Amino acid sequence: MDFISDFLAATDNGLSPERFRRWAALAAISAILDRRVWTSIRPEKVLFPNLFGLLVGPPGSGKTIAINAAKEIVSTQGHVCLAPNSIT
């Protein structure tokens, strides 16, 4: 299995839709890869897998559950810096 499949299986508790959990997994991979991995798209032009994901849905639809599951995974990586939940 791959990371995304494992993440989906581990978070499949009926509290968050699969699409939220899938995008949270993709955002976690992007955060962990940071700017350490890239591909060339043209000579001297690189493409980084950086991704800013937004989960949009009504209140109580499972956005926070998916995000928190991804944050747990990302927080185990010492080199990843996460923004604070509140800037005030």
C-alpha cells in the first residue's frame, strides 16, 4: 500500500469524508517533502510539490478531523514548520 491508502484506511471512522481525508494526506505529503524534491519542467525551471490545501465545507462536515489527522503525521517530522492555529 501507499501512504495515501494507509492514511485513508487509518482515518476511516465515518467522521470525515474521504475527499477531505485524501486532500489532507496530499497536503501532508507536500509539507513533508518541502522544497527537497522537485522536477524540471523546462531547462532551468523547476517545479516543487508545494501545496496549500483548503478544505471547504459546511460546519461539522469533518474538515477539522481530516486536518488534525494530517497534522499528527506532519508533526512527527522534525524539519517541518507549521504555522500557528491563531496569529493573535
